[in-house]
Amino acid sequence: MAAFVLVPGAWHGGWCWQRLIPLLRAAGHAAYGFTLTGLGERAHLAAPEVGLETHVRDVLGLLEWEDLREVVLVGHSYAGIVACAAASLAPHRTARVVILDGFVAVDGRSLADQKGPDFVARSRDRAARGGCGWLVPPPDNDCFGVEDAGDLAWLRARLTPHPLRSFLEPARLGAGWNDGTFGRTFIQCRWPEEMVEEAPPRFERLELTTGHDPMITAPREMAGALLKLA
């Protein structure tokens, strides 16, 4: 039996996995829909000092306190960096890291470093205009690939501002990142194109012909992909 730890991307919370978790559990696996500090039902914990390191500690805390082993650690979008960093610090608990249409951590580099100066400028501007300077409001455009009107309304009602510091703080990878003890898979989605990241070296690549949020738009296909990996 695998233990799936599902880490949501920017502006999302554990709620985004509601359609996926029952499918994983029905196949006999444990599944944890996780919310990072400052987001979703934990939005009241948002503060200027909440950053990438906070989010990595969130995941490590769950792994330790639940004493999870043979974990399939899924990081969506921004949280791909979180998942990589957590796995590198807890390789003895990690069976596989899965990057769901997201970013692979590079030691010493932040999400902002990977996205470039235009992303930094936009994020700082949005935080200044609508987030007290340290929270980035959810994007106005549909960058999540959710086309169904009902699903989009459900999604937008639940998105919360995201701590800016987590975009700017560099990743710190532990020695476990290079020891080859856990598998690595990159699941690439096909829409919108501007969200797509290419699978890096050392990662097995899978593809889902759906939007950036497949746990919402294609939960059965997403579950099928994860169950094959387990």
C-alpha cells in the first residue's frame, strides 16, 4: 500500500484534491490532501515571513508525525519545488516524487529565478495593489485550464492569496536529492500552454491531455496515472 501525499500549488488548498482522494483510497491506498500554511483553511496563518521553507517544513511535519513510509509525494505547480525539497530531506520516507505540471527544485534557486523578472515584477505589483505587499492575489485570467463553468466557479470561490515570500525564497536541497533512493516522475498537462514545464533529466515523463488542474478536470485519468506509479 502506498501513501499519497498531495501538495497543492499556488493559491490552492487541500480542497482541490476532493475528487481524486476517494479514487486512490478505493484502490486500497492512503491519501492525504494537504494544505500549506497561509492557504485554504489555513489562510488565517498567513504572514509576511511564510515562505518556501515554511511549506517544506509543513510537508516534513506530516511525514514525521504520521510516520509515513513509501510515500508518493505529489507536488502540483509551485509545490513541485516544495515536494522536491521535502523529499531531499526525507529520502528514507519517500518512494517517489511526482511533479504535477509544475516546477522541479534547483538548489539555490527560487520559483522567481525560474520564471524570470517579468513574473517577479507582476507578482510584486499584484501584492502591492491587492495583498498588503506580501500576499499575491489569485490571477484574474483562467491559467488553470478549467473550462467547465461550474468547475470554474467552484475553483474561484476557494482560491486564496499566496504568500509572496514563497515565490522569492531559494530552494535548499538536502543530500538525499542526489542519492537516487526514490523515483521521479513528471506529469505534463497540455493546457494552457504557458503553464507547461518540460520534464527535466532523470524524470520519467507522463502526459495528461487536460488542463493544469487535472485533479479537478480529469480526476479519473489523474488517479490512473498515480496508481500505475504506486
